[in-house]
Amino acid sequence: MSVVLVFLLVVIGFSFWWLSHQRIMSKPWLESGVHTAVPETDASGMATEKVALGVFLAVVGALFALFASAYFMRMEYSDWQAPPLPRILWLNTFVLMLASAAFSCAVRATRERHIALTRLALSAAGLGTLVFLAGQVTAWRELAAGGYFMDTNPANGFFYLMTGVHALHILGGLVALGRTTIRAWDPGAEPKRLTLGIELCAMYWHFLLLVWLGVFVLLEGWAGDLVTLCRQLLT
Amino acid sequence: MVDATHRAGGVIPPAEVPELELYHPKSWWTTYVFSQDAKVIAIQYAGTAMAIGLVALMLSWLIRLQLGFPGTFDFITPDAYYQFVTMHGMIMVIYLLTALFLGGFGNYLIPLMVGARDMVFPYANMLSYWIYLLAVLVLVASFFVPGGPTGAGWTLYPPQALLNGTPGGQELGIILMLVSLILFIIGFTMGGLNYVVTVLQGRTRGMTLMRMPLTVWGIFTATVMALLAFPALFVACVMMLFDRVLGTSFFMPALVEMGELTSHGGGSPILFQHLFWFFGHPEVYIVALPAFGIVSDLISTHARKNIFGYRMMVWAIVIIGALSFVVWAHHMYVSGMHPLFGFFFATTTLIIAVPTAIKVYNWILTLWRGDIHLTLPMLFALAFIVTFLNGGLTGLFLGNVVVDVPLSDTMFVVAHFHMVMGVAPILVIFGAIYHWYPKITGRMLNQQLGLFHFWVTFVGAYAIFFPMHYLGLVGAPRRYPELGGTAFIPESVADLNAFISITAFVVGFAQLVFLFNLIWSLRYGKEAGPNPWRATTLEWQTPTTPPPHGNWGDERPVVYRWAYDYSVPGAPQDFIPQNDPWPDKPLTRPA
Ligand code: HEM
Ligand SMILES: [Cu+2]
């Protein structure tokens, strides 16, 4: 459970840091009257949607941290046999990185109100993501063709499970991306809304890229090596 | 005076922009059924939770029938008994308590108490309820499939949960249970994001974090915890579903069942236990923290005194929330762990008692020399304090490895967790309903029926659960349909069991009186007026009662003080509402 504990430590650390900036030492029983209502709230000036996405990503992060924890614990048992990972995963990783980069371009373009470039970057990001998903499906079929089925070994099970859950999150993101893309082509759309939409998508994609890198490292077995290394260093 | 038109940093919090248009639903369907109004969603959540809770109550009667009068009722086979116990526990913990506190009270109270017009994402909020309803329906469906619901115990431990000998293990029961939980978690996440972000972003002018009523603090922290803890249950459920349906071996070890080797091999049941309790222990506080918050507000209001140590109460809530993620393995002392781990988890468990005890002291100090009105909400709040204290003390016993090992899986544990997370939060729910019913409906609940309900429930709950400590100490095991000829268990245990059962029926009956009161008072209750308890928090200051969609009239309230200005010397009344600038003049909005 160490992975999820580390993750929680980060979340809790962030929350406490945030709380410490919220005047938690104030003495509310001593303050009253008109002047105290002036800075209207201490709600952040950040867009509500961004705050919400941030909270949601913490939940997604917890989910994958738990999968990783389970992976490590299950790995210790003697029947564990990691499947050979399809080479195409490297390509997929690269494509997902490109999609993320395209989102960064889109964010910059829309902030500068450069609509043609925004559309181009959004299409590129969408396309890249579709290619990534197709690549993942290919990887699944390759594994299955090699006889590495879900139920032959828990390592295979984890492979399908984690890549599958990750792909589901990407699919969900594609719905949001679809809506944003429609808005990008709508001449009547409010530019501020569009910018916000693109920023949210970009945030989500960057995060899912990060998660994918984590999953990839885990499945490749490097994480296990890392742990052994740490253990050797410690003892 | 400071210039009141100044806007900090030039930022207008988005929720400040009144978009009243949004709050005019178009038809009957969108007003009452597919409503996006948090208050309607709250009532839907609460209604569904109480309906399924009634099923769990009836299941507890069936359990008690068997335990009190073993061998009398042929239809309660051991299999059926296990199914009753499992469904009773699961429904009570997840589908009743979690849904009612967060989905019910969270939805109703958060927007009103922080002065928002609604949750920040009303559409997702509506979806949250409908997915919850679907989860409940899937759960109910499991009663009607061949083989019936799962009988694995509410902890659903593998491998037995997936085996032939367990009811529903190789039939549909366990599958429906897991699917229902997965749906519940998805639905909850949608709602939970709303509760958290509404508290963060939706607060009205002047409502700083440290001026929020403790109810909001409790629900807020519990929701954050739930958002981080439920994924563990989600992972456990998905992996178990894979084991059951796709033949993987995440949790299922190699084993021989009925002379045949199963297709599983090598899986780790302990892994499931870790995942389950990583969710399961925070779940206790997910239920307790909203109760803590609500009780603080009930006590302060009905004792006409400010809450003692508000800051400490807030910190304690947050610290309990954080600590409760590092104690989960105290549920696994008997599953074989390294002694040092046991030591670690026993220590963290005992440390958590410190902030919890601080809260209890602060409640008592709030009552000290207060102008205590023994209203129904106050009675329930007082009953909560003693009950929670009782359950908390037995928790200290069980938190120690050496004491827990002999007591584990006895009725002592059943007594402990019913006191601390069964009876105590339920008492708060009742108190809260008596307190807020006038706001929700505009009418008071009947006092006589309420007093009857209170005394029977409070005394009855002790009559039921207190003797169970003794049963546990003499060794009566938990989850046994019948004790049979167990040599070390004295005769008196059977008499005591019969007594407990009869009390349980009486207490159950009192709940029906409560339900009757809820319906009867809707029509015939005394008119309540906007603020019958003369309370300070914003929900009592709405221009209309019950508050309409959008909550406030043309303008959202402005908050000038904290939530606990009761009996302030020199003030015109013994309470000053949060939106009352006394002794100043109210702000006028810049043109
Ligand atoms: C009318 C009130 C209630 C009565 C009479 C009652 C009675 C019982 C009994 C007799 C058992 C079985 C003990 C055994 O293992 O032999 C049980 C189990 C349980 N109850 Fe209750 N209960 C009540 C309310 C609640 C509430 C409000 C909760 C909410 C937390 C709750 C949670 C549980 C849980 C989690 C179990 C364990 C199920 C399992 O072993 O899998 N109960 N209850
Ligand atoms: Cu616990």
C-alpha cells in the first residue's frame, strides 16, 4: 500500500499547505460587522471548472495509485510472470506525448485568439489520441495472439485492467474534447468559454499522459527494479 | 469605514453572478423528478436511502428472530441468515448512512449554509442521484435472482465470497452486489465533486472558511475523504468481479472445492482485505464527521451558546480526516501480520482518539452553563454524545492487539460498531431531521410522537446493544446463526438473546411511528415560520420557507459574522443571524 500512501501524503500535504493560507488561525468569534464582509469570500479566483477538474484528477490519481499498490503486493507471489510487452507501446507513448504537446499548442493559440491554429492543434490532438487508442487495442490483440490471456497470469490481468481503465478515462476525455472542438468551429462561440474548455482538456490530457507513463513504467517492470534498488540501498 | 465596494484583486467569484433565469424549471418533470435543484435531489436521496434502510431494518428483525429463537423459524436457513446479515450490514453502512449524510444532508445544507443558489454543477448532481438509484435497484434485484443475494458478510472477503458454499457466490448474487457498489461509487463521485467544489467556490460574500458552520466542515471533510477512499473499494470490486467473471486470480488462491481444484491459483485474499479496509476505516469517519458537525450545530443552537473552541473543532475534524487513512489494518489484526505492523496500527488508532476526545470535551463545555432547551434535536444530540462515547471507549479496547485478538469476531465487536457507527450516527440523523424538517416542509414534527420515538429508540438501543458486550465477553461468536451446544457459553446467553430480540422489534416499531410522523406532519404539523429555533445560520434566513429553487430572492445574503453568535451581551435578541451586521448598518450593493 506504499504507493497510495505516498500519493495520499502528497494530497494531504497540498491540502494542509492550502489550508494554512486560509486564515485558519483567525478568531471568527472576534470579528463581526460590515468591514469583515469586504474581501467578499476567500474563494479562489480560479475558474470553478478548473478547481473541479483538479479535485477529480486527485480522485483519478488515487484510483491509479491503488492499482499500483495492488500490483506491487500481488507481484510478490510466486506465480507472477510478467508478459513480454508489445513494442507498439513505445509508439503509443510517443503518440500520446504528441497529443499532449498539441494541446499545449492549442492552449497558447486560443489565448492569442489564433483560431485557425487552435482548430489545427485541436484536430491534431484528437487524431493523436485516436491513434493512441487504436495502438492500445493493437497491443491487446498482440498479447492475446501470443497466448497471454487475462486469466493465464495475474500480471496479464493487471496489464489489461490498467490499460483498460486508462483507455476508458481517455474515452471520457474524448467526449469533452468533442464538445470543445464543436465550439472551436462555431463562429458564435464565446472565446473565453472556448479557452477555458481547451485549458481543461489540456490539463486532463497532461495528467492522463503522466498516469500512462506511470502505468508504462510499472508494466515494463522498471518500477520493480527501482524498488529492489532502493531496498538494497537501504539495507 | 472601509470602502465596501472594493473587490479583492478585481476578481468576481463566478457564483456571485446572479443567473436567476437558470433557476426557473420549465415543467413538472424537471421540477420534481429530473430536478437539478440540490434541495429536491436531497429529498430524493434521503427518501431512497430511508426506503432501502427500512429493508435493512426488516432484515435485522429476521436476524434477531433467528438469534433470539433459534430453530423456531424454518424459513431462516443458515444460508438465508448469512444473506440477511450481509445485506443488512451493507445497506446500513453504504446505502443508508453514506447516502443520507452526504447525498441527503450534504445536498440540502451545503448550498443553503454557505449562501449559494445551488450546487456548482447541478446537472452532474442530478445524475449522481439517478446513478445512486440505479445502484439501489441493482442491489434490490439481487433478492430476486436465482440463489438470492450474496451471503459473504458485508466485508465480502474472498475466497469464500466467490465459492459454491456461500450463498450467491457462484450465482448472480455477488455479481450484482459488486456491480451495485461500482455504480454507487461512480454516482457518489459526481455528487462528491459538487459538494467539495461548492464549498470551495460557491460561498457567498463574507463567508470565509472559518465562518462556515461546523455542519459544512464535517460534510466537506467527509466528502474529501470519501472521494479518496472509495477508489479503494472500486479497485477491490473491479478486481473481484474479474476474478468471478473472467477467471483471473487477483484474490483467489489455488484451492480445492468439493474435491475439485478450482481454476484459480496464487491470488492473495489479504490484498483484498487491505483494499477493503483502506476504504472501510475511513468509511467510519465518512459517517461520523458529518454527524460530528451536525451535532455541534444542534448543541450550540439548542443550548443558546456559542460552540466551545470552534477553531479546535475545525482542526480536529481535518486531523481526524487525515489520520483515519493510516489505521485501516486494525481490522486485520487476526489475519496474520508482522507484530511491528500491529504495533504501528495500534498506535495510530489510539492517537486518533485524541482529536476525537477533544471534540467530546468541547461539546460538553458548550453545554456547560448553557440555556439548554430539551427540544427533540437536543435530546438526540445528547443521546449521541453518550452513545458515541460508549462506542469510542470500547474502540480503545479493540484497538489494542492483545485485547482484540480474543474479542475479534465475537458479539463484542458487533456491540462496539453498532454503538459507534450504527446507533450514534442514526441518532444524529433523527436529531437533524427534527431540526431541519421545519425548513424543508414549513411545518414542525409532532412533539408527542417525537418524544415517544426518542425514548423508545434511545433506551431501546441500549437494551439491544449493551448486553451484546457481555455476550461477546463470554465468547458468543459473531455471524453464527445458532450457538448450538457450545460448552463454554452459559444458558443465560439464550435468555439474553431472546430479550434483545424482543427489544429490537419494539425499537423497530418506534421507527414506523417516526415515519408516520414524517408523513402526518406534512399536512397536520404546526406551522413553523421561517426560523422556529431562532438559529443563526443562513438556511434559516431565506426569504421564503421552504426555500424555492435558487434559494435566495434577488440577492444572495452577505455574511457579517460566524455561525455561533448566541446570547451575545447587548444584542437585541439572544441570537444574531450570520447575515445581520449588528451593530453596523447592512451593506448596500454597488449600483
Ligand atoms: C435496529 C437496529 C439494528 C439491529 C437490531 C441490528 C442487529 C444486527 C445483528 C443482530 C447483526 C448480526 C450480528 C452477527 O454477526 O451475528 C448485525 C450486523 C451488522 N449490522 Fe446491524 N443492527 C441494527 C442497525 C444497524 C445500523 C444502523 C448499522 C449501520 C452501521 C448496522 C451495521 C451492521 C453491520 C456492518 C453488521 C455486520 C454484518 C456482517 O457481519 O457482515 N446495523 N446487526
Ligand atoms: Cu477502523
